[in-house]
Amino acid sequence: MDAWVVRKLAVLSIPPRPPGEITAQQSLTEDLGVDSLAFIEALVSFEEEFGVRLDEDRLLLSSYAKVQDLIDHLHASRAR
């Protein structure tokens, strides 16, 4: 799952970058330049790909400071 999330974020980053340049401690907005529309599109992809339903209170980009925060939430959602 983690590698797939990183690949998706690599495509959404502005400008797009190779997945190998994305680290777990990078900021989604400041380091990767992900905007809110692209983020919602990514969440829909994650829900479909992983068969999870993300918490409604965590659907905002501001809910995730770092890439790792998003990965952790996806893992927790999948475990339910």
C-alpha cells in the first residue's frame, strides 16, 4: 500500500516528481504542492483501490501534515 500511495502522490505533486524523491516526512502541501482538489481525487482512488472508507472528519488536506500521516490513516482504515 505504501508504495502505491507514494506513486499516486508523485503524480499529484506540483511539479510531478519521481516516487523515489518522496519521503514519509514531507509535507503534502509545502513540499509536494498537492492542492485540495487533487487530494480529494487521491482519496477517492485510495478508497476504491484499498476497499476502505475514510473517516469523514479526515477528508480535508489539512488533516494530514505529512505523507506518513496519510499512510497511517489508510492503514488504520484498512484494519477496520
